[in-house]
Amino acid sequence: MNAFEHIHTTLETLAGGAGYTLETPADIRHGDYATNIALVLAKERRVAPKTLAEEFVRDLQASLSSYVEKIVVAGPGFINFFLTQRALQEMNQGREVTVSLRHKNVLVEHSSPNLFKPFHIGHLMNNIVGEFVARAVKRGGAETQTLCFPSDISFGIAKAVYVWKKDRDEGVTSSVLSMDEKEAVEYFGTCYVRGVALAKENPELEREIRDVAKKLFDEIDGGVRIGSEEYDLWSQAKVINTKYFSHVLESIGSHMGKTIFESEVSSVGLSLVRENIGKVFTESEGAVVYIPNEERKDINVSVFINSEGHPTYEAKDLGLIYKKFSEYKGEKGQVDLSYFITDNEQSHHFKVVLDAGSKINNEWKTWTQRSIHVPHGRMLFKGQKMSSRLGGVPLALDVIGVIEEEVRERSSDKIAHLSEEEKAKLVRDVALSALRVAVLRSKPGLNINFDPEVSLSFEGDSGPYLMYTHARASSVFDKGLSQGISPLYKEGNSREFERVLIHYEEVLTEVIETLAPQKLVSYLFSVAQAFNSYYASQQILVEDDDVGNAHRLAVVKRVKHILKDGLSILGCSAPERM
């Protein structure tokens, strides 16, 4: 056991089952760990917290002397622990992260676009949060499968198909097959918008669009191919859009994962709802609805099959749950957890779906308990320059492109020596790290305001700052190795700065268990700041100081590992040179 585990075990014995906390003080001058155990037990033992804390210290000092240099009572009764140099060095060797997700089969569904809309800023937010969740649970030892659930069938998509067919019949546009991928996708997007507007303006056209929707739903949900022209057009668009989204995700260092289309689960959801009419669902005015129990004041009556007999998004999501838990069991033969990432606006939708699903049977109750919604907010942009260049609902690649331009302007002198290929990669990596850290430094679900002055700074709390610090540590480390120095902790050479480094695995454990990226980002900032201060005040490689050099290089190695591992979980690169 390491020092942290020994302290925890000893406190558990003292607590006798009572709850207490063992935390890292905000200021390292107040110790390496602090506990509130005396405050928790004082009332039960009818003694002042400070007096009880002083009694505990005597016992703790004796049992923990190998790991703890001193124990101090602070404030009304907190107990602060200061580790020995040997314990610090042992902790900084790194240790295994053991969490409840270890060896479990976990599904993470994210980046699920509407196939008839270009990949916009909302999809990018989804990808950033989703990639973090997938990487975090994988780092925790889970068997992780990433899924993508594109929307490829809906009344809105039927509107887009209607407009496309109309344009083609009237000679407004030639075959989209002659367009390049991006142009075709953008055209489909305009068809979607125009279809929505036409249906609103002209009730007669809405009936025609509903005929198109019926043809699509009949062929998809009914499984009967009647060879309609509308279905052929829809199929073409689906192929083009899927390739486009795959290429977009690849360009930002992500991927679609295993793809499940709405059209694959639409009929499944339809059957599930129909089979449970009278048990879970209720027929109402030609539709099928779910009426929650009275105690569920947080959700409303919701339609699962509309009056035309088509499944709604709610029914389709039931079909998706069934497919996930039936077909993605992994090596363990079951799905232990299923995370799905969407924006905040869909929170009510998923409350309804999971509540309805839990009523089907006991197996479904288990499935819904293991299904966890992780919401994200919206991205806004600070500054007139970015807002004016990006417009109303910016496309993801346009956002990244604008940020890349900012990076080039700010770093043109620093990257002038690189090849064009190296420049492009570094600029893209810096832009993406700026975006990802700007999003993940806040609690999931909150809106974020992207400020280029803050997010692109190489000297503040930003993604580029973390990348730059890793590159600096890498440079020092490589220089030490080239001089024949082997990194090795040496007792008596530790500095106060090293106390920051011992907590990485504890922070990582909490981040994986709670999916709280902001805690990881905050910790990485503290490591980067501490190292850069250390670097500025301490000569790391000193002539004729073999012992000191070996120790300091071991510290640099630890910094390098923490930053690289942490950046990877956030979805950011960690370059060796910048």
C-alpha cells in the first residue's frame, strides 16, 4: 500500500463505519492530505472536535510514522498530514488506477448527427464531451465500445427528400452525385430548411410531404421494398452524408464508431410500443402515448406512436436501447453501462424514454438503470470578430478553421521553421486543444463562451498552455537522457513542488468515477503552473551533480507523464516539440 492507502485504512479503523473525507488541501502548505474525521465523530463522543483531533493525532503519528513526517490540527478540528520524502517519492513512481468501471463493458454513444444537416457547432460540442467520456472510461479499465446513432428517418428528413425531388423534377439541380461531398451535404441541408418552411407556409404541400414520409416509413418500418423514387433518393443521400460525417470526425481526431441508424431500430421501437399497449402505453385519439405515474412530476405525457401510425423519437430510442443491450454485449456477455451524450434540451425526452422502458419488464428495468444521459450545453463566442465571421449556427469545420487562422496569426514567427505539413498539423492540434479544454474546463451541461484571448494563450489556463508545458518538459527530459542521466528519485533531494504531483491518480480516479472533466483540467493547470515556476527558479541539469540531476529528471519524467496522459483523456495531443 502507498501512503494514501495507509492513511485511509487507519482512518477507517478510527471511524468505525462513520463517514469522513480524506481530501487534498487547496494549498500544499497546509499538507498533502486533510481529514474531517474529528468533526464527524465529535458529537457522538461528546467532546470538542479540536480536542478529539489532538487525541487522534497521537495515535495516528505512531501508526503512520513510516509515511507521515508530521500531523497538524488546523481550524476547528481538521487533521492535516505531511508526508515524508520517501513516501512522496514512492507516490510519484505512479500507481494503478482502480475504479468501479474496471473490466466492465461500457457503451458510449456520441456524435450522432442528423444526416440531412451539416456537422455544426452543437455536434462538435457533443463530440468533445463524448470523446472525453469514452477515453475516461477506457482509461479506467473498461471494455469500451463507441457508438454513433445518426438520425436518418423523420418527418423533417421527408421534407428534405420532397424538396430534393422537386428541384430535380423542375431542373433546378442536377444529380448530387456530380457534386463534391461538402457541396452535396450543404445542399441537403438547404433542402431540409426549405422543406420545413414550405410545410409551414402551405398546408397543401404539407399533405404532399406527408405522402413522401409515408412511403419512406412504409419501406423502412414495414420492411417492404416497393421501389419508390423517394426511397432511392433517401438511400443516396444517406450514403453521401455518412461518408461526409466520417471524414469530418476523422479530421478532428475522432471516429463514428459502430454506427446504428435510426432506420435500423425504428420498426423495433414500433413493435415494442405496440406489444405493451395496455400495460405501459395507452391509446389516445389514434396515437399511442405514455402516461407517467403521478409521483413523476418532472415528466409529461408523451407520444410514442403518432396518429399516422409512425414511431416518434421516443419509440426509436426504445428500439436503440433494445439493440444496444441485445447486440453489444462484449466479451463479458452483458452491457454494464450505456452512456449517451446529447444537449441539455433532450433531458426531458430521455427521462420519459427511460421511465417508460423501466415499466416493460424486469430486464428492461435493469437496462434503463444502466443507461445514463450525459448532457452538454451550448458554445457561444466572445468577441465581435469571431461572431461576425461565424454567423448564426456555425458549422464545426468553419469554427475550427477560424480558430486555426487565429493560431497562425499568433504563432507565425514561432512556427516559421516548420514544413508546411508540420505547420498544418501543429495548428490543427493547437486549435482543437483550445476548443476541447475550453469546453471541458466547465462542468458538463453548462454553456461555454469561447474567448480566443483566453483559450489560445500559451501563458494562461488553456489547452495550448498545457501542450507547451508538455513540450518543455519533453525537451528537458530528452536533454537529460542525451547527457547519460538516468531518472531516479533520490531521498533528500525533494522540493515542495513535488507534492502537487502525488495526487494525479487520486484525481484521475475521481474524474473517471464522476465523469467530471473540469477536475482533471484544473489539476493539469496546477501541475503545469507548478512545473513552469520550478523550471524558472531551478536549474534542472547541473554540471557535476549526478545525484541531483537524476532526481530532478525523475520529477520531469513524472510531469511529462501526467500531462501526456491527462491531455490524452481530454482528447488533446501532447507534442514533444513546439
